[in-house]
Amino acid sequence: MRQHRTLPRLFGSLLLVVAAGISSVAAAPAPSERSATPPPAPRAPTIRPLGDVVPVPASVRPGGSPYTITPFTWIGVVASPGQARAARSVGTYLAGVLRPSTGYALPVVPDPGIGPGGGIRLRLATGSGPDSRSADRDLGEEGYRLESGRGGVTITAYRPAGLFHGVQTLRQLLPAAVEKSSRQSGPWKVAGGTITDTPRYAYRGAMLDVSRHFFTVAQVKRYIDQLALYKVNTLHLHLSDDQGWRIAIDSWPRLATYGGSTQVGGGPGGYYTKAQYRELVSYAASRHLEVVPEVDMPGHTNAALASYAQLNCDGVAPPLYTGIQVGFSSLCVPKEVTYDFVDDVVRELAALTPGRYLHIGGDETHATSHADYVTFMERAQAVVAKYGKTVMGWHELTGAHPVEGAVAQYWGRDRTSASVREQVAAAAKAGTRLVLSPADRVYLDMKYDPSTVLGQTWAGYIEVDRAYDWDPATYLAASGVPSDAILGVEAPVWTETLSTSDHLETMTFPRLQGVAELGWSPASTHDWSAFKARLASQGPRMEALGIDYYRSPQVPWSAE
């Protein structure tokens, strides 16, 4: 009853907010204030099909009239008191996406239920009481339901992450021009019908190597925004390698100040202060991505060895390294100071990272004996557990003794030896979960074809179809890996040849969209022909966002 008593007052406030927004945002400027460049001419109304989304939704039921965003549209938020802040944050994010291109006020308000011109309703189910339904609970941690019709759009989720993912779908249902940072002509129509969507895998990641070439906070934030559009929920940051150490560690300060002072080719390098790292973690969380930090060890450690002589078995620090070879460095496993170092680094990094996982690398340890490797990984895993994190490591971890709950990241190829695959399978059967990153499928620094300027070829050429056309559930099935051991997928980008955001984007997109779909969409939807048609319509959207993507000849790119 209280809601009905307050509706008139709410409507009055809403009309004032909308009217103010129209006068300040949507009204045409006076002749003396007009820009020399007129707004784009109106174009023919287009409505994007309801299922024209990447990743493709689990269920699409088109039908009914479309909804048109107008100067009177509001963004209404419905949530329990405990979740109101998180829901409103998603509404504010959506308004921030839509306002520049539409020119509309789009006030974010407590949901009025009805209103002039309809609205976009963001509904976060409470989980109990009359507002909770079994269908809402079935959406889980990241699912959502989007309902569109003449009177408005409603996105329902059980958790804030699901609401955020629903907003990404709404973005893709609007014309690509909605992504631009200047006012566009519209119209802004959303096809009628219902989408019900939940992810296939809980872990859908992208890895960025900031060690071979350093990427600034602003560059990483830009990448996070791009990942979020495609429902990626994990950012794996490769923070240390032979060429650079990129995170400040108070107890070992030369790791960053000296070990971080260069990069491949001898550039200036760089590192994140603790405040900057926290800023990245917070920004990722605002886009519902969890940051997984990686400090690679006992190999890939030349930057650390150069910074502190005592970490070397002979007590002599090697010079800083700016090449791209691998497998030549190792922490000194027998020395006790090595484990003081590991404890300090893990302790400080764990304190900075609210997420569940801490990645300790463990790959390409050619300079470490097998016995030393097993010893080191056992002790390092214990340190990760000591500080309350779940250990992740590259699949070589399965050649040691993975602790209970450990996650191994498989980076083998189609032709990886049977013995390695069987080793991974044995660990999976014993309870180790797997994140799949097959190098000849999803290493996004590999060249597309022989004409590609950037990237490497050691894992082969990876065109868009190859990155997309495989099934995580069956990829290692012949070796005995059970499908329920697969936690998810991750697309790594190594940066030996990549030093700018344009480089990163050219190699990431459009292959990243295929990996994102593998992680999110049901196996039953997997179809290359259908995917490349939907991917084609992402071209204008990426252009509107300023993403310097690769125009693969395999994709019939569309213009909008």
C-alpha cells in the first residue's frame, strides 16, 4: 500500500528530472551555440534481431512490439535494501553508456513501475518473499532475463553480475552507434521478445601479459571495458617474467624499481604501485571481472634474480633481460631465502587481491630439475593456502602434486604428447579443476596467417574459425579428462611483439568474441556459420568503440 501512496510524488519528481534532462541534454542548442559539425542525418529505422548477440544467449523468444528509447525514458532500479547499491551501480553504468550517443537524460530512479514513455527496468530479485520466484533463482550468479515490449525493457537477475551481463546484451541489441561518445541521431529500438540466459562455465577469462611489455592503468582499464561487453568475468594479469616485474612489493622493493625498469627490446618498462593495482582490481570489480594475479615461478624469474643476488644459487645477479627466449632462469630451490621471498610476495599480493585465486605459474622450468620443481611447487602451494587463496598454475603443476582444490591451466596443443595429456587427466580425475587455454586455439598473440605483421607462430596460425571451432567439454575427453573437471576457458595474450593498445586489440579481436562464446553459450548453440554472421554485426560496434580489430576475410563484415 505504501508504494501506491508515494507514486504521485515519485511521478512528480521523475517528470522534473526528465524535463530537466531534456532541457539540458536533449534540447537543440541555440544557433550561436551550435557546433560547426551538424549531427548525423537521420537514418532509416533498423531493429537488430533479438538473438543477434555475442555470446549467443541460451534462449531467445522473439515477439511483440519493439521498445524505443526516447527523451522520456528512465532507468528504474528494483532491489532489496541490501542489494540496492549494487543494482543502482549497474543502472548508473548503463546510463553512462547511453547518454553520450542518445543525448537523453536517462535518470536512474527507484523504479516507478509506470511512467511517461516507458523505461528500462533493472530488477534484482531478492531471493525470498513475494518478489522471489523459482525462475529468478534459477538464473544463478550470472544469469539474467531480458523482456522487451512496447512499454519498456525489464532485465531481471538474481545477483548483480547477472544484471550487469543483461545490460551488455541490451547494448548489443541497440544500433552500434549507441557506443559512440558523441550525440547520434537514433532511433534507439530494442526488438520485442524475451531472452533467458545463463553461462555454460563459471570461469571465462582473458590473460594480459604486462611483463614482456608494460601496459598502463588506463590501457588495462580500456581492455577491461572491452572484455566486459562480451561477458568475460576474469582478468588474469601476468605480473612477472624474465623481462619485467610489474607489482610493488614492499619487503623486496627492488623487484619493481629495478626488475621493472625494462621490457622486451629495452624500453622503459614500468610497474604498478599498490594503489594502482588496487585501482585496477576495483575497476575490474565494477565491471564484474575478478582479477587473478600471476607471479611466475620458479622459472621465468630473471627480473627477480637480477634484482636480488641472494635468490641465485651462486649468489651472483644476472643482468636484466630484454629478449624473448624462455626456460633459462630459475629461483634457487635449495636456499631457504627463496621461500622467504615466496612468502613475502604471496602475502603482499594476497592482501591486495580480494579474488579467490592466486596464480604461481610453473611453466617452462627447463633450468629446474624435476625433483627441485616438485619440491618448490609443494612449498609454494602451501604458502598460497596459508594466505587464504586457491592456487592456480600452468598445467605443468600436474607433474608435481596439486593440492586439493587447485586449478591447472592447460596450454597444450592438439599435438601435445599423450603422456602430458594423461598426466593432466590423472590430476583432473583426482579433483584438480582445469581452465583450458590450448595454445594453438586461443593464444591470441599467434598470427592469423602468414601476412600478419604482429605476433608469433610457434603454436601455428590461428584464424577466427580455429579459435572458435572446438568444444571445451570434449577437447581432452579422449585422454580421460571428465567434462565436469572443466572450470572454464581463458584466452591469453602474450606481449613479446605487442606494445600498444592498438596492437593488443588487433590480435585480440575478433578471436576473443569466439572464446567468450565458448565459455558462455550452451554447446547446442555452437555453429561456425551462425557465429560468423553474428560476429559480422560486431564490426560496426567495435568501430564505434574505437577498437582496432582484425578484418578477417572469413567474416562477412557488415556496415550499419
